[in-house]
Amino acid sequence: MPIAICCDFDGTVTLSDTGKELLSKLTTADWQAIDKFVIDGQIGTREALIKQWGMIEHTTWEEIFNIVDTIQIDPTFYSFHNWITQHNLKFLILSDGFETYIHRILRNHKIDSASLNILANDVELINNKLKLKFNTQVCNHNCANCKYSVVQQLQREGYSIIYIGDGLSDILPAAELADVIYARRNEDLAKKLQGDSRLKIFDNFKEIKEDIERNLL
């Protein structure tokens, strides 16, 4: 069975969550309280993003990119990216974040983002207010970007699913659909799926590469 690797971006490829970095610097409102509603299942990630990004009353692209340009990626992602390319493995980045900053961060780190299959939301700046542009239609779980439907379609096409992630938006697709789950240590995904036999905790992409080579290829 062919393998498809589905990978989150913020806090997974990057060492910090770009969205959280932007929110923490562009608004003084209590955006973190919204995450608690998602954890408790009271709202979905789509509603959470609308509420959180709506808290930014005024910004500019210069402000945004000054923050984005401080974001670092996992240094072992370089060799991981080269490895999946050499082995012609199907690899998708699935993100609740925004394509605008994802491409910029990857380019900042000399990674050809155009060569990657990136499925994410995006954002416009209109009169210094952010307007979200969602990648997928509203789904049953009110996801910001329905990673579940993407992974489900890959399954229907006959792929075995390797899921790599860290956060709240990764829990549903990983828990219900993945064959193997790599979760960043001490993050929400790892905590939520603790005890799941499919779960493998990772600290860097070198560990993931070595484990896939050893056990899955």
C-alpha cells in the first residue's frame, strides 16, 4: 500500500506557532481563552480563528512580516524534505494557518515552497483589518481547514496515512484516520492521544525519517 505523509506546519515544521506569535504581538485581547473552548469541544477551529483574528483591530503587512521573519523551522526538516523528494513520497502540508506566511517562512529558510503540496487558509488585509479566506467549506466539525476530509480522500485513493502534527487541529484527523501518528512531545496532540498504540512521540524530523525507514518502507 502506498504511503501519504500528512504534516501540520505551525509548531510542527516550525519551532513555534506562527499564528500564536502574531496574535500575542498584534493584540492585547485574551485570544488564548478561545483555545480553551476548542479543547472543551464547545466550538470548532473555524469559529476560533474568526474570533481570535478579529481581535486584531489594526495592522499592516510590514508588522506581520516583521514577526513572521523571526520564525524558525526545525533544522532537521531540510534533510527530511530532501529525503521525501528523493524517495518520491506523497507529502502534504495541511495547516489551519495562512499560505502567505507559510510560503514566506519556507522561502526564508531556502526551501522551495512551490515544490510542496500546501493546503492551508489565507488572509487578506483590507483597510488594515485582516479578512480570513478559508481553504475548505464549512464541515460537520466546523474546522478552519478540514484536514479530516483531505486525509479521508487519501484513504479512499488507497494510501496508508502517516500523520505528523502537534496541535488541536490535528487531533480529529490523526485520531480517526491515521495509520501512524507522530506527535511533538508535550504538545496537545501527544497529550490527547496518550496511550494510543499508533502514537509515536518525536522531537525532530530526523527521528521521524529514521523510524519510517526502519519500520514503514
